[in-house]
Amino acid sequence: MKTSIKFYEAWGKIHPLHKLAVQDAIAIGILTAFTLLMFGLVGLYYSAYNRYRASLGLPTDNTPVITLPTMRHH
């Protein structure tokens, strides 16, 4: 006796709300993977940029250069 369940047959017997839940979970997983990939690429770019600046002898810290106005005393 051969019992093989095909995915599409089983998928057709699932409740529509369960189908939506599975599709939503897959979509969220894909978006999460894409977001993590983008963070990884930005991190690699940032690391390479810092190494490049260091090779030129430029500062690699992230402190913003803000000059505060000074009051002149007459």
C-alpha cells in the first residue's frame, strides 16, 4: 500500500486562515532575511570605508564635528 501525500493536495485541505498565516509567516521570514542581508552589506561597506580612511591617515572615529558659537566679550 503506497501512501504519498502531494503538497498541493494537502495544501488544498487546509483552512483558508491557516493558509494566510503560513503565507504571512513566509513573507515575514523573507523580509527578515532581506533586512539582515542589508544590515550585513552596510556593515561590510562601513568596515571597508573605515579601513580605507585609516590607510589614508584620516580619522576613523564617528564623532561629529560641531563647532559651537562663541560669544565675544567686549
